[in-house]
Amino acid sequence: MHTALVCSTRISSRIMHLQRRCSNVRLFIFTLSCCPFSSPPITDLSSHIAHGAAHNSNERYSAPKCHPETRVTIQADIFGWIERDDVEKDPSVIMWLSGPAGAGKTAIAGSIAEACAKKAFLAASFFFSSFSPSTDRRSKLGLVATLAYHMSQNETLHLFKTRLMAALERHPDIFHKNLLEQTECLILAPFRSIHDPINRVGWPKVIIIDGLDEVVAAQYHDPTKQWVSQTSEDDQVEILNVLLALSRSTSFPFRIFVASRPERNIADFFAADAQSITVNLFLDSKYNPDIDIESFLKSKFSIIQHRAGISKSWPGKEVVDRIVDMSSGQFIVPTTIIRWVEAGVPQLQLAEVLELEQLKTGTKNPFATLDALYSHILRRARNPEADPYLAVKWILCISSAIDSNQLRHPPSVKFWRQLLETTEGELSYRLAPITSLIAIPPPDDTLSPITIYHKSLIDFLSSPNRCGDLHVEKEVYESFMAHKIVAVLKDKGPTHPLPPPELDIFLVTFFRLNLLTPSGDPGGAISTCSARFLSFLSDSLKAELASCDVAWWTDICLSVLASYDASYSPNRVERRHSWLLRAIYCGVHKAMGVSGIFLR
């Protein structure tokens, strides 16, 4: 009986002990669930970064890189700048690599970032992309947090990481501030608190930012609860101001490499605000891109030959040279072609590329990537509501309205301004957002020509299968040009009057316009020229043409234009201007309904 009582007492005691422990566990669990606690600062920072923007992110796994043994010179120039010793006190802490769309800027930036990472030179990177599936690579919002996070993950920057974590604890709302506030809190202040220069031994050297021009505007909510729209250009300039703040701080220890298209707002910034601290590199013929493209093509075709068991004689030097010429120095073209050739039977795929103009509707487009890029940029032009295709018309007129064989030099930008503009300054304004495809010299440069960077751009615009709703028929832009010609003939010069010497120069080029240029023999020039030109005119415009001052234009042809031609081709003056006089005379009288008149 006693033994049973003792056992019962012990069991009861153990049960009470277990109940107390369970109660404590329940209390602990309840306490955890009811008492909020903060996540670690590094976790909070990680939630605000653009993970896909890193040079080595999974999203950029197939991003372009420079092919071995290509872009050697420009990469050497960039590395020479990155490795430059700080004791030289070189003020050029920013390098801006620019160039036309498709010139290979992203490939160069990616290759430089990869090489810098291997050498422990890379502090941080951000690769913007307007085509990215993740919105944070199109927005400015994650830039500063991403750069700070990358720096904190570098083993040599452990002191920076400690100060950054402290800053995040003190300012948990920092991600709701503007970029400059974030820059001060998350980057500059932590570096400023590291006083001992010895601790900077072995630190990385550069941050790399690519695709600045691809930043897309975000919406912001102001204190008055009103939505405020900012343009993409506004966001890009805000980022540039962040880079400027970093570069001007003596506490910031890194150089800054930026790659972008030469959009007007970005170019203006580097030419003004950051001019004294910026090294400019432009991807042009100085770096012999044709040699690199040829090397790239030969290497890629060799791999395709081996993989597909194709004779080494394919595709042949002539085809390689043709693709090099098609590329106009832009790597996007051969890269796109090679990807297309690799996607099927190589010989058939390449044949489709070389006969693209014959592709039937519905056939898959081998230039889909390139065309998407062109469409994206062209839609940014500032077209008037009344004519959403004005920029395309201008480009087509500039590329085809004048036969370059008739001129020693291409027409100057001043000529096109005088011919095409309705309002002074219109050309620069409307084409400013697409200057990565077509370069417009600044207003104070009246002699330089307009440059269309890509031959493939004209191929794109000439194919309705490729450019879709951007396509403008030849008859449409030639009719547009005919209207401009009538305006000049009626007003005795361009919309904005010119003094005699400048007017003479304008007219010399004006009469080389294809719509005023005869074809065939002199005897057939009149009907060919006048009929083609007049076919684009309405009855009202023909009436305006009939009111032109024939005597004035005859005098111009006999005196001014003849003297200009005589200076370099005297033996062609009489023949050229005889048709010209007859064309004007007969064209005007035909518009008036008078027939049988022929000036000899």
C-alpha cells in the first residue's frame, strides 16, 4: 500500500512538472507570435535590389559578350583607365561609352564586368534593360540599393558592410526616399566613416552601369496624394546626378563606367555638368569594327561548319564581305544573323537572310530581335499628332531623296533643316529621342551631314513585313517630298528666307533631289521628270506650281547654279541646266494646262 502511494505521488509530481514545461513552451510560442521583431538589415536591403541587374545574374546568362580576339583595342583602353593609379590624381573618374544602337556597348560592358570580377576590380554592377521581363531592371528605383548590396558582398569591403548595416538600422524608411538621399545614406556616409586609408588596400576599383538610356519612367506619389508623371529622360538625369554626387565625393573610392546610347539628355549631361571628370569613348570606325565583325563571322561560321558537317568553302568570302558591309560597323547585325543561321539548316537559314526582301508574309523574320529594337526606338520620336509617321518620312527622304553620286559631299544638316522643317528647330526636337539611329549635328554645326548609322535601318523601314505599322510606302514619302519642293518653288527658297549666298548653296543641293533629277537621255528628261514630279500633286498644288515665277527661276538656273557647277564640272553645265530650265518651264506650263511648249 505504501509503495503504491509513493509511486502515485511520483507520477503526479512528474505530470505537474510536464504541465509546467508545456505551459512555458506555449507562453514562449505565444510571445513570439505577439511580439513583432525586425528582420536583419541585410535581408531588408536584399528585398529592395534588382537581382537580375547584376552582370552575372541568371537573367543575363545569355547576354552578349565580346567574342575572343574582338574589341581588343577598346577593351584595352577601358582597362587602362580602370587600372590607373589613384596617386596620379586623375580627375576623370567617369568613363562614358556611347555609340549607335546595336554597336556592341552591352557586350563590351558585360565583358569588362566579367574580366573585372575575375581580377577583383568590380565593386558593383547594374545592367538596365527595357526589354527585361523583370520591371526592376527597367526602373531607377532599385539602383542605389543594388549598388550598395553588391559592395557589401565584397569580402574586402567588410568595414563598409558594417557601416551600411548600421545605417539601415538607423534609417529603416530610406527606401522611400529619393535616389540622392539613398546614395548619401547607403553609400557615401558609410564610406565617409572609414577613416584609415590603409584599410583600402585591395579594394575593388570600378562600378559598371549599362543601358542607362533604357530606364523607363516610374510613377510617384506626392504628399498631396496626386499622381505625378515623370518622363524616362527625367529618371535618367536623376541617375546621372547620383553618379555625379558619387564621383565628386572624396570618400567614394571607385571609378564609374557608364555605357548608353548617345541620347540627347545623356549627351548634354556629360558635355556640361560632368565634362571635367568624364572620359568619352564613342564606338566608331576608329576601333576598326569591320575587322572585328569579319573575325567574329569567320569564327562562328567555322563552328557551324564543324557542327553541321558543312564544307569549309561555305559560305565563302563574298558572303562574309557582304554581311560585313550590311553590318555598317554594328555588331547587332552579324550577331542576329548568326543566331538565325544556327536555328535551322545553316545553308537555308543564311539564304533567307540574304534574300530577306523576298520573304513572304507570315515567314518567320530572322531579324526579329533587331527589328524589335528599331521599332522600340522609332516609336520614341516626337511626331506631331497630325502625322504620326513624320520621323519615318524624314529618315526615308534623307536616305533616298538625293543621289549621292551627283554631289561631292552629302547634304549638310542645314539643307535638311531648311527643306523639311515647318518650324525652326523642329528637326532636332522631333528626332532627339532616336539619335542612336540617326545623328543630328547640333544647331551651331551647319556643315556636317545627318548620319544614319545603320544601313539595316533603311532595309527595315522598306519592308512592310518587318516594320509593320511603321511602314511608309515610297509613294507616300515621295509625295511628301513633292509638297516640300512646291513650297520652295513657290517661295523662291525655303520657309525661312536666306540671303543670296546661302540661298545659292541651298539651291545647288535642292536641284539634285531625285524628283527633280532627269533620267535617260536629255530628250526624254522633260517628260520623265515633270510627269513623275507632278503625279504626286493635287490640283490645288498644281495651281500653286503654276503661280511660280518662271523668269526668276530661269535666271537662277542660268547664273547662280551654272557658276557653281562650272567650278568643278564645266563640261556638264549646259546639258544639266538645259534640262533643268526645260523641266521648270514645261512643268509649270503643263500645270497651267498649256501644251506644245518646249524651250531649247
